Amino acid sequence: MTVAAIRLALVLALVLAWEGAARFSNPLLSAPPSVVLPALVRVLTLDSYPELPRHLLVTAREIAIAYAMAVLAGLAIGFALGLYRTLGRAYGPILAALYAVPAVVWYPSLMLFFGLDSSSKIAFGFLLGFFPITLAVLAGIRQVSPQLVTVARAFGATPLTTFVKVMVPAMMFTLVGGLRTGLALTVIGVIVGEILGSRQGIGSLINHAYGLLRTADYVALVLVTLVLIVASDALASLVEHRAQRWSE
Amino acid sequence: MAGALIVVDRVSKRYTTRSGVVEALRDVSLGVSEGEFCTIIGPSGCGKSTLLAMIGGLATPDDGHISVDGAAVDGPDPTRVATVFQDPGLFPWRTALENVEFGLELQGTPRAERRRIASDLLGPLGLRPFAAKYPRELSGGMRQRVAIARALALDTKIVLMDEPFGALDEQTRVLMGEWLLEIWRRTRKTVIFVTHSLQEAVSLSTRVAVMTARPGRVKLVLDLPMDYPRAIESPEIVALRAKLWGEIREESLRAIAEST
């Protein structure tokens, strides 16, 4: 109760400060909450952007494809490098070096290569989501206690049963954490990609509103995006907590 | 040794480490008959655990061979041999009951049956109220009892125990020893028990094998025909303990001299 009250107080204070600051600034560049709210209503009633659902679906589809690819590739490459030492020693450092490069530097070349359509956004979302998943798999494998693997062997487990019944559960916590981070970064990748240049998707609407100085619409669209992202992350966090309770 | 259930025949084992080749065991021979409680005792690093791992099929001898129940050992065989380790090695995501079921699950025992077997084991171990608890909710002694129950669930003729009480405090150790003795006397399994503790050796075993400092060899084997439970203050036990200590002391001093 008190936590909620304190949180609400901060939100209220920020909204008030925003209202105050925006009223004294250039109305073209800043929109106070009193202006954003009606804009938000028009966005949600599909008045100002009748095609909003279609754009949201485009974005959702890009995220889904990019994330599915990031999960598959991240798990495959993570397990390959983690379970086969020679591979891990050969490619591990390359992976770490690539991860250290800010991913956004690759985006221009992705656009040149894949074009302005969905493919370049999927590629960028994939690129961002892939690394945390791969690295979580590698970290998770290192966390598996050798003792548990020995116990499994002594009780007659084959390498496959050891993998399924011991390794995967033992690394579940780290793995799920990596999958969650991967999802968050894929979402960022896709939306940033859309904002940087696209013809459809929620990012293209944001870019459009902002380019035309329709600041209130721009803020309203950002709020819609924010709510959707927070909701998807909350869902992921729920799954993560399940896994945490189960594996700890 | 002929006709023994477990036969270790002139076994040697070397390890390659960064500082060179370490000879862990040299020419070790030992026979253990059915129903025996055989303790292996010796200084740190004498290869006791290595020997146990080889009997359990978790390691392979470089020379010599090992057979269990007439068949050469070539890998873990949970239908003949169950193992308890010093680190209980319970699966943290499984409840006590599910941990006990692990081996049966791997052998494809139907769910209802393995649940029944595991529950029946937990009762006499005083673990029934903890069946649904996770390992992190159990004390060290309880965890080790779950690990022992997990081994007993396989219902093998042979149980190998690698310093199972090594990480427990002394009081718990003594109680666990009494409790293990009771199980052994009831089930009449063949036990090979590795320990550092003279007390455990003299109060539990039908035979004690003393090992030398590295490279480990069997220095002597003593038979302990005394009845159970054994009064640790009885002159016989005190004398035996002193004799064992004399032998082990010599080896421990050598082990310490070599490691410094």
C-alpha cells in the first residue's frame, strides 16, 4: 500500500512537472499531458491513425520471427560452444568480441542488405536478441555442478538423459533470464529499426508523427508502445519467476 | 579372494596433471565378500576415492582389472552397484521424494511403483515429514540420508559410500553411523565405505583395509568379528583403534612429508 502510494506520488509529480515545463516551451516541440491525453484517445479510438492495428501486427510479427530465430540460434550455438570445448575455445572469444561492439553500427549495412521492409528489422532484432541468449546458455552450462553430472552417470544416465534431466534443469534459472533479456533486446531492435527507416510498423508511425512535428501524436504513440512493451516484459518476468522457484 | 563378490586385482591408476604424472594407486588387490561391511581408510590423497570410483565404473584402471558379481566392470551399472558421495549431490529442483526416485526413473520403473518404493524408504529414515521438501530446506544430515535413500532405492547388492559423513559435524556423524549400521544389518547389503574416521572404521566394519600414502597400496586388512552394536570404550575396540591409528599415522606422516 505505502509502496504503491509512493510510486503514485512520483508519477503524479512527474506528470505535473511535465505539464508545467511543456506549457512554457515551444508548443511545436513539446506537448503537455493535457494535450497528449486527447491525442491518446484519438489514437486509441483509431481516429488519428486508422491503420494502427495493422502496424502493430506488422511489428508483432517482426518481433515474433526475430525472437524465434534468436532463441533457436542462441540455444543451438550456445550449447554447441558450451558442450564441445574445442568449439568453445575457438569461437567463444569471437562471440564475446562481437558482443562488445554496439549493435546499432550494423544497422545501416543490414538496411542496405535487406532493404527497408520487415527483413532488416527482423535481422536487427535477431542480432540484438541472439547474444544474450547465447551467452546465458554458456554461463548456464558453466554453472552446472560436475557433482550432479557424476551422480547422474553413477545412476546410469546416458549423455542424453543427463542433458535433459540434469543439465537443462540445473541451468534453467540463468537460461530463462537470458531468454527474457533476449526478448527485451529483440523488441528494442525491431522498434529502433522501424524508427530508423521503414514504411510500416509502430516505429514507422512514431517516426512519421515526429517528422511532421505532430508532437502530441508522437508522445501518444510512444505511450502505446511503452504499455505494450511493459506488458510483454511483465509476462516474461512471470515466466522467469516460475522457473526461479522451480530451479533454485 | 576367489569367489568374492567384488574382486580388485592388481589395479594401478595414474593421473596426468600440469605438474606431471601422479601415480594414484599401485598394484592394489582387494576382495570383498557378499554381506561384508568393508571400510577403506588411509591418509589424504591415497587414492581411496579413486579406487571406489573404479569399482563403481566411474573411472577405468590403467592396469589390472575389477569385477563385480563375476562380471568385469566397464562403466556404471546401477543394477548392481549404488553409490553415495561425500557431497550428497541432490538435485535442487527435485523434492526429497523425487530425488530418491531418480535412479528408478532412469530405469523406467512406472511412476506409481517408484513413488511407493521411495516413500517406503523415507519412513524408516525419519524423512517422511520431509518428503515434499527441497534439498535447500533440509539439514546436512537429512540431505545425506536422502542421498543414501536414493542409493538404496536401486536395491542393488552393493553400495559404495565415499566418505558419506565427511562433511557432517561429529554428533551427527555418530548418529548417522548408528543408523547406517541398522540399515545394513537389516538389508545385508555389501558395503564398501571410504572414510577418514577411525571411529567409523572400528564401530561399523566387518573388515578394514588400510591404505598407504601415495601411490596407494593396501597396507593391511584387518577382520573385525566383534558383535554389534560395539561399545567404543571396550578394551578390544580401544586396542584396535590404537593399532589402526599406529598404521595410519605412519602413512599420514609420509603423505604430509611428501606434499611439503
